[in-house]
Amino acid sequence: MNKALEFLLLFFMLATLVLASSLYSKSQVDHQSYQDQTHLVNQINEQAAQLSLAIFLVAEGERLNYDNMTLSGKVLKELNQQLDLSQPENTKLQQINLLLIEQAEKIKSLHAVYHNSLFFLPKEMNDLQVQLKRSNQSPILAIQLAALQQHLLLFNLSPDTSNIQGFQQAIDTLSRHELNLKITPNNRLSLLLKHAQLIINYQQQLKQLFQHIINSPVATQVHVVLTAYASHFQASLNKAENIKKGFYIATLLLILSVIWALIRLKRALSKLYTNERSLRLAATVFEHSPEGIVLSDENNKILQVNKAFSEVTGYSAEDAIGNNPSILSSGMQDSTFYQAMWAEIKEHGLWSGELYNRRKNGEIYPEFLRVIAIKDPQNRLTHHIAIFNDLSGQKATEQHIHFLAHFDPLTDLANRSLFTDQLKKSILKGRKNQNSIALLFIDLDRFKEINENFGHKVGDQLLVQVANDIKHCVRETDSVARFGGDEFIVTIEEPTYDELVLNAPIIAEKILSTLSQQYHLGTAHAYISASIGIAIFPEDAPTAESLLQRADLAMHHAKEKGKNNYQFYSEALNVKAKRRAYIERELRLALSRNQLEVYYQPQYNILSKQIKSFEALLRWQHPELGFVPPEEFIAIAEESGLIVNIGLWVLETAVKQLVIWQKELYSELFIAINISVKQLETDELSQLVKSLLERTLLHPEYLELEVTENISIEDDSITLANLYKLNKLGVQLSMDDFGTGYSNMTYLKKLPIERLKIDRYFISDIPHDTNNVAIAQAIIVMAHSLGFSVIAEGVETLEQEEFLLNNGCYMGQGFLFSKPVPTQKATDLLRNEYEKKPPQLH
């Protein structure tokens, strides 16, 4: 009887709670939804007004508002899709907006064609007049054509009814004489008349569309929608007030039932007093257990933890109780692991195993865990008990044993065993991905003497310092190991053989340079060097064992060469690497030894056949190597950073020479100088250029700096900031080798350039290569459309010169005009040209 009464009481309380909750939820009014919908409708109204304004501006001739029309139409369409179409007022508003968007798109399409015809028609009529005059056609046709021009002008000034009629009559009159043309093809006049007729027709259509826009009822419908929203919202408020009364009654009943339940609970608690002693004993055992214990309910919510739990995890009882044990999760076991664990607990009532958890301080630790499911007499789950042991000490011992087996305890580098295993895996991966691997076998020179003179303790200190130095010489992707004694191994992986051949010598030279220093070893001081052998997979050896053997042979070859050097297993690579190193060393001294020289290649105005500018080009005449090709030493200068100082020397030399030429021969001459990416990445470039201009009194407009397409154009880059500073100084900026890099409109839009230089690759096969012809024509048209001037390099034939003239490119440079020449010869070219005839400006 008591259980039935308790059940009825519980059912009544739950029913009352559900009722109160339901009434409470129904008494709430969604203010946010009303505000959001109202805001959306106002946004639609505002965007429709902006679209109409953009349309009116287009109607007034402001074509730049095409983008505003498109943007406003797009935003209006997106807002339109957010309307709640369950309301008929919203459906009508959406239909009105869609019609407005459709009309705007039609206006944009018609207006573009209409404007293009207005632009085309006057030029075509002028050309036709010239052709009629040359062919001595009937003067009547010329008069009628002039009449058409006059009516077009009146139509443009005021397209009223009388001017439209006059324009139409002029078209009709000229149409009747179309067949009288003899020299000019009929289709040309027909095209002219079609465009004239199209102007009249589209003007009428546009006028009608503009009138529809004016009469668009968007604002009126918006008012209707907002009024309906306000009405619905007020009705919701009234309904909510009535529901709240029922909520208060249900809440009162719930309070009364709770009071009754508390009375019943008090009686039940008295029965529990008899079990207090046994519970106290169990609590003592629970609290003082050496293992961590967690008690949770059937939903796995923590109810109690013991002292050992807090000592291991760092979470106090207050931190843990009420939370899920997942607060200890380390993330090292995935969801599949836990699904399997709980499935076993559900099926067998028990699970045990190892896993990793996380302490409160973030430290991850291993533990052995047992989870037991507790059920009542009816076999219903009531609690979980989790018991665990911290395995950190045991795991640390295992890890130490593993470290001793795979790592060198002196230097903490991988030992021979681990390195050999890793190399085999890298070779398997290299075979699969077709990667190349370089092995640098490093042996210290004179290490035996240091051990004998200072003792093994000092030798060990030296090995530790050397290991650290080698690690700092390699990249994060490279690996270092101690092979034994004073031998070290560096492994380098690259996607291609060429990249490996380039990078391996750089790292080897860096290691040699770093190790060739005085080492301070307590009271002892020692100098060492190293010999390095380099072998490459798969070119030199196909397996780990053979690759090690051949790197070792190359290392001994380096010792035979006098030590403190590196040698490839392949002699050809040795020659290539040593030439590169030699060129870099010699290039560092080239400026001070006056081995560098600036050559000048003329840039001609093709129309006047006169020099308008020079491009400054760097040349190097070495006393032993002879003439070093620019494509060889400039790349090395870029990689080594020498290009910054060399580039500044070229800039200053060329500017000073230009000032001399302007004073003595031609005051309008300007000069183009290439600027390296490395120079653009220095903060002081613009200040150095400004100082040079002030010292030489050269006007900035006569200095043109050429940049290539591979520069960084990030908004916050130093490069882009430098370009804008140079542009602000008044210096001209041009894009060199255009078409071989990024070549996109966003790139051109960001850079403050004034001229494009067509790369010689696109000029070389003109007119025989139709692809190059098309690309060159496209670059010229694009440059003119964007307001850039254009120059072609690599012009070598008269056919190429004629092509450039016919396509509007009037500046060129190349062997057809002159190859790059020294200063004196460039001066002679100028003198021979400008002393015979004065320059003509074009």
C-alpha cells in the first residue's frame, strides 16, 4: 500500500512538473525572432533602395555602378531567401524583390550593349567618312552620314521624342542608299546601321525598365509586412499572459506535493540510521585504500572518490564529484576503444586493462584500470566502481631501457642500431615515393689526439658540443645520429635528385664551418675539423648497407684530400659542388676587386628608331674563370644574400651614368634597373633610393625599377610596402618577364606598376608560332586596357618588329637593335644617334 501511494505521489509530482514546464514554455514569447524578422525586412528595404539607386546612377551614365548593381542584387537575393514564406505578406514581398532583381539584371545587360554601341558608332562613322573620301564616293552619302552623326549627337544630348524621330529618319535615309557603296563593303554600313537602330530600340526598352523600377512597390509591401509582424507579436503577448495564470496554479500544486514528499522522506531516513555503522566502516576502507577508487552512478556521474584518486590525478573530491570520469581522458584512446570497453562492461559487468589518462596539471600517465558494474536485485544497473593503479614508475623504467637500446646516452642522438633501422625505412619510403636520400658520413679530424692529450672526459665533453653544433646546422626535416666513437651521420631527404645535390653541399659546408672553431672544454681548449663523405640513394647505392659503405668511402676520400672538406661518392657532383662553392667565395670579393661591370642594352622607340632608355645589366669578368654567365652567378648571389649589396652597387652606378648622359646628350633619357626579391625584402630600400636621387639630383620619373612576378604580394609584406614607398617617391615600376609567373589580374591590381615587359619567350617564335602570337597580342591589349605601357624584349627580326608595330607595342629591345654593351659603347651609340638628328618625342 505504501509503495502504491509513493508511486501515485511521484506520478502526481511528475505530471504537475510536466504541466508547469509546458505552461511556462508556452508563456514565453520569442522576442528575438520578432526582432530578427523585422531587422531582415528593414535590410531588404534598404538593399532594394541601394539597388534602385545604383540603377538610376547607371541610367545617368555612371557605368562604374555596374558592380554596385551586381553586389546589391546579390545581397538582396540572399536576404530574400531568408524570408519566412509561411506568411503570405512575405511571399508577395519576395516576388516583388525577385522581379526587381530580374529587371536590374536586364538593365545591366541592355545598358552594356547600348553603351558599347554608343562608343562604337562615332568611331565607325568617322572611319567610313574617311574611306568614302578616299574612294571619291557620292558626296550625298557623305552628307547623309554627317547628318546621321549630327542626329546621334543630338540624341546623346537629349533623347526626347523629336531627337529620336530625327535619328530614326537619318537611319532610314542612309539605309536606302546602302547599295550605292562600291569601295566600302555593304556589310560595314549594314553593321553601322544595325548599331544605330539598336541604340534607338534599347533606349526605349531601358526607359520602360527604369519606369518599372520607379514604380516598384517594395517600400509599400515592406510596410505591410512590418504591420503584420507587429499584429502577430501583440497577439502572442496576450496569449502568453493567459497561460501564465495556469502556470502559477500548477506551480502551487507542485510545491504542496513536494512538502508532502519531504514528510514521507523524513520517515524513511529514520530507517537508514541502523545501517550507519556498517557504512562508516566501508567508508574507512574506501578512503584509505592504496588504489584509486571512483564511485559513479548509472549515468557515470562521479559520486565519490578516495584519497588515492586525488593523489594520483591531482583532482580533489570537490573537483571530481558531479563530473564524468572523462575529465581524465588523455585523448590517446579513440572512441572505438571506449565503445568496446563499455560493451564488455554491459555484457559481463567487468573490464580491466591499461590506458593513458591525464592529470589535472596536464601530465599524461599510464594506469591499470578495473571497472565493475553494480546492479540491484532486479538486475538494474545502479552504480559503477573504477579501481586503478598508477603505472608511471613502471613505464619510466621500461622507457629508460628502450632509450639505452636505441639512443646514445652521451649525446642523446640516435645510435647505430636505431639509425640503421630508420634508414632502411626511409629507403623503403623513398622507393615508393621516388624520393632521394643523401647520407653525410662525418668523422672528426684529430679527435684521437684530443683524447690522448686531455683525457676521455674532455673528449666526451667535445663530442656533446659537436653533436649539438651538428643538430643546429641541419633542418628540422633532417636527422642526426652518432654512429660510434667520433663518427656522426646526417640524413637528408628531398623530393628530387637536383634539390638534394643543391642542399647537401650547403649543409656540409655549414657543418665544416661550424666545427672549425675553438672549443672551450673546461680549462682545455681544442681546435678540430671534420671530413665528410656524401652518398646518394638511389644513384650511388640501392640499400642501407651499401649506402653507408659508400658514404664511408667518400669520407676517407675527403681525408685523403687533406681533411676539413667534403667529397661526393660521385666525382661529377664533386666538381659541380666545388665550382658553386668557388663561385660564391669569389663573388664575395668581386666588388672589392673591381671585377663587376654594368652593361647597358638600349630600349628603342620602334616608330622613331631612337633610343629612349637603357636597361642596366650586371656582368662579371673573372681573371681565371673568364666571363661567368649571369644566369649562373646571379642565382648564387640570390641564395647567399650577396645580391643585396651587389644590387645597390648596380643601382648607384647606373643612376650616376644616367645623370652624365642626360647632361651631355639627351635630357629625356631614362634607365631601367632590375631589383632583386632580396632587395625588396629589406626595410631600407626605399630610403636608399631616395637618398641616391637626392645626391645625384635625378628626377624620379627617369628611374624605372623592374620587378619579377615571383615577389610576395601579401598585404602585410615588406615587399609590397617597399613598392608603394618607391611609387610614392615618383619612381616608375615595371613588371619584368611578364607572363612567366603568376600573371593574374589580382596580382596586377595590387602592385603599383606602370609598365609590362613581355618576356622574350613569347617574342622569339613570332610570327611562326600562333600561340606566342596570340599570347603577345593578349598581353598588349590587356596592358593598354589597364593603362600600362608595354615593352617587348628579345626582338631579333624585322618580322617581330613589324608585329609589335601593328599591335600597338612601340617600345622594344633586343639584338635587332643592339646587344648589351659596356658604358663607352653605349655612350657612342647615343652620341652617334643624337648628334646626327635631335630626338623626337613620341
